[in-house]
Amino acid sequence: MAFPKITHKKSKSIFKLQVVLSLVLLLLFSCEDKLSQYPSNAFAQENFWRTESDALIALTGMYRGGIEFGTQVVPSDWWTYCGMVFLELATDNGYDRRGDNSTINRLTNGTLLPNNNVINGYWQGSYKRIAICNDFLENIESVNMSTEKIQRMAAEAKFLRATQYFYMSQFWGAVPLVTETLTPEEANNVVKAEKSVIVQFVIDELAAAVQDLPAYGELQASEMGRASKQAALAFLGRIYLSEKRFTEASAAYKQIIDLGDNEIDPDYQSLFNPNGENSSENIFSSQFAPGQAPNALPQHAYPAISGGWHFVNPLGSLTDAYGFDDGSPLSYDDPRFNYDDMGENRDPRFRYNFLWNNSTFGSNIYNCHPDATSSVDQLTYSKQATRSGYGLRKFFDESFTGNLRNDYGGNIPIIRYAEVLLSYLEAELEAGNPITQELLDQTINAVRGRASVGLPAIQETNAAALRPILRNERRIELAFEGIRLWDIFRWEIGEEVLVGDFWGAPFPDSEKYATTSKKLDPDFRWFVTSKNFRPGVDDQWPIPESEVNINPNLGQ
């Protein structure tokens, strides 16, 4: 079935293509001796910061930050596909096929240590982008261009810097607050600021950025990918939510709604591939371009039958959260549940987001049955194939036929309007404000009622009863968009959802199940892993060991 498309700003973004030209122009803060060195592809400072062209090159460098193009497993930035999609593998949504010793799985299975290379990647990437932003803010005033353009670009720098401190405040808490370019000696002796100081800095910077950023509706087609008022307000809403300042969070999200530039797209699936990536629902996205700035997620996540490495394995705890298409919860005992076609009669987002046994992916049939010994996608503990009986469909244009590492250019959303609406409802609920049918229709029902989903409207207005409904809606709507671990931390539910055994798809007709699944289940679900999340330990990451070794102040 075809759905009408929102055509707002569908033109190809020139800014997206400029990402490939971004150059790092400053000292890279990493608490190492290399701090004093410029990269070999940088312009000399004394010959730069003169023209508007210089400023635009530096601007694209800020947006690129630590993003590396091509395949990667350890995140170099929060906004790489690795930084967003793979972070979900540390949650109850997914599993890293490489096994329990994977450093991604170790984030939440009770074995997290300060030498974990994933947290080090996020740390290094955060301060790399912060350093770029600091250098930009120190030099933009000297460029020969209009005051208006300088103010806008400075606001973009403040927004980008604030987002990095947002992430760091959420996952580390107390971290160094660096707001200017440092000498090597200064960098190696920085001290941590309290989390409350970091949080207030984020709030102040985002609030200031909102004033000078254009509204989303004012962005030109060539500027898609640049920050808007709505993007800054959305991160402002996030920081208020995490601090349980729900009235202020509600006000931030309400501003986005009242600006009226964004709306829920009728076609859910296209939001995550090049066909619909510039929909007005995608407020702010990580930009990729075929060939020069590729998104290599297809190589990592495609099934083996399609040439991929099947790195991303959705867990049954997530897939079972997608109920039936009448809005009722899933039950294997319900006659509507079809073991031979698990997408039948389901919430349509199950079909848009996942692969399951005998489903079609592009021109291929995905055969992951445990008994399918001749299939490259057979569910085992050894093949380069699924570990859960599920695969990832979300983010992919199935008509794509290019090189999986180098030719895919699909953006990945960082902020969607759907998140804004669900967060607004959460803020209103947690602030203790009355929940009305009008509010439900404006928020959660707009998300689940889009034409391509069409689920019945929620009518529950009791806050206690609505809370689990809303949290589940948020989980299934935003699956694999890099938000779930943050939600688990701020809701303080790690010991509820990240402890115990985790299972995959059910295979009641499998002859091999009883002798091959490492644990057996009455519903014949495939055993994937066990987790032992430690509340008070794993919900605040340790500062990387390599950083503390250089600067003992960071370990205090």
C-alpha cells in the first residue's frame, strides 16, 4: 500500500554533501601528548578564519565531529551508526552477535570495566567535537561576514557542544567542563565538574542557541542537516526530562509543537531510508552520502543471504512488545499469532522494523530456522548469522543494490517529532497535570495512528495506568534509534529489565531446539544471553582507564 508523502524539503541537501569536505582545524583535546599537533589535512590557523568560505568549512567540521565513514564497531562519535544503533545492543532491545565478551554487551551484563573500548570511543568523540566547537567560537568573530551569519553559526557551535555535554552528563555524570582551547599541560590536568554544573551548562547553552537558530521551517533545502530551534528545544526537553524538571520539559516540547513546522509522517518505514529521510518528522539527523560519506550499517546489519554480517540481533523482549494490530498485547496462545509468519496480524511497525524466519528482505528469503542447516542465516551460536532468530529491517532501502560498505547514504534520525510528542506526554504525565483525551490524541495517538500504522487510539487517562502504555509505545516506536539505554537509566529500571535470561524467537517445530539451545523454554524460544545489571554501578560509566592513567584528577 502506498502512503502520501510529506514533501517538505525533499530536495537533496548541499550541506549533506559538504560533510565529506569537513576538516579538523584545531587542537584535538584527548588528554594525550598529541594535543599540540594539528592533523595533516588541517589549514594553518594563521591563514584561516578570514572568509565566509572558511567559516563554512569549519562549520561542516563541527557537524562531522568524530564521525568516521565506513565500517566501525567501536563508536567514534554519538552520531555514527555505530554510536546510535549499536548502543541498543547494550539494552533489552538487542544483542551483539559477537557474544557475551563483546565490549558492547559488557556495558550492561555486569562486567563493565574502565578499560571498555566502547565508553572510551564515546569519551574521545565527545571531547573531539567539543574541541572543534571551542576553536570555532574563539575564531568566528574574526571572519568577514554579516553579524547575523556569525550569530547563527555561533549558535550552532553552542548547540553541538551542549549536545556532547548532554550525553556525558547522562552517562558519566561529573566530567571536565572544557569551554576553551587547552594547551597540552592544561588538558592533562583538567578536573571534573559536578554533574549539576554540567547540566546547568547544557541548559544555558541550549537556551541561548534557541534564540539565534532558525526555525526548522526556515531552513533552505541546501541546509538540511543543520541545527534548528526545534533541535535545540528537543535536547533541552531531554535534559529537563532526565533531571525530572517535568514542567520545564513540557514547556520546551510545547514550543516545538506550537512552532508548527513538524508533523507525523504517514509513512513510518520511509523515515529511515533515503526515500523519506528529509520528511519534516526528522527534525535533526546524522548526515551520510553515498560513496564519499557512506553509512556502512547495511554491511554490519544485513542478513548473510544479502551479504551482511548480521551484527544487530533484536531480542524477543523487544519484538514481543509489538502487540496485535488491534492494539491488544501479544500472546503466543492467541490464534492470531502465526509461528510461520510472525508479522501476520501484528502492529505494522513489527514488519517495518524486523526480519523473522521466512520473511522477505529485498529479493531474498530470510531463512533462520534452527533446523535449516544449509542456510547461511541458520540460527546457531557459531555462524555469522542471527543469535536471536530476528534481524533488522529498519534503516534500510531494500531496493538498494550497491556496495554495502561504501554506497549507502541513508541518514539516521537523531531527533524525530514522534519523540517530541511522546516526551511531551510523559512530561505532562509526570508533572501531575490532567491527562485528557485531547492530549492523548495530540501525542501518543498521533504517533500510533499514522496511516501506515493505524493502531486504535489510547483512551487511558489514569496516570498510573498510562505510564507503562506510554513507555512501551516509546520503546517500540523509537527502537534502535539510540534512546533505549538513556530511558532505562533515567527511569531507573535497569534492575528490572536488564537482569536474567534473554530469549529470541520461538521455534516449536524445531527438531534441533532441545539439543542446541543453551537453555530451554516452555515457549520454545531460543536462548540468547543472560545479564546481571548492577544498579548504582552500570548506570554511571567509569571514566576510561587510559584517561585516568594520564590525568589522575579524573579518577578522584
